[in-house]
Amino acid sequence: MASPPSELIHALVLREIQDGVIRDGLWAQAVSESGSDPLKAKSRYISLRAASMQTETQNLLLKQIQTGIKQDGFLPKDFLSALDLKKPKP
């Protein structure tokens, strides 16, 4: 299970809101889940957006690591992929 979004991620979500950047799909979900209560919707939106931002950040970091490994052209000796786990050991 992933850890809860950090204070930094919540601060970034707050900055997005202050700048008028709202993800329509997440806002609609927040409004729906809050029974159209504006304060509850904003709170729920912040939670939803923080979780999505954390996932986006993790995926971006993973992609950068994978790209770096491919560009290096070699794998470190201690690198194990899922494929390595399936190989019988001699």
C-alpha cells in the first residue's frame, strides 16, 4: 500500500487551486462524493488530487529510472528485474 501524500504534495495541490487549475474529472468526483457540499467537495478534491499527483510523480520517477538504465546500456550487478526472478539459478 502506498504511503499517504506528503506535505509537499498537498502544498502543490493548494497552489494549483490558488492558480485556478482544477482537474474537472476529479472535481466532479469530489462534488458527487460530498453530496454537493462546497466545503466537503473542496476537501475531497484536495485528497483526490494529492493522491493522483503522488501516483503521477511515482510513475514519472520510475520512467526516468528506466530511461536512464536503457541509456546507460548496462545493468548494475545488483539489479534484478522480474525476468531475473523467473530464471532458474545454476
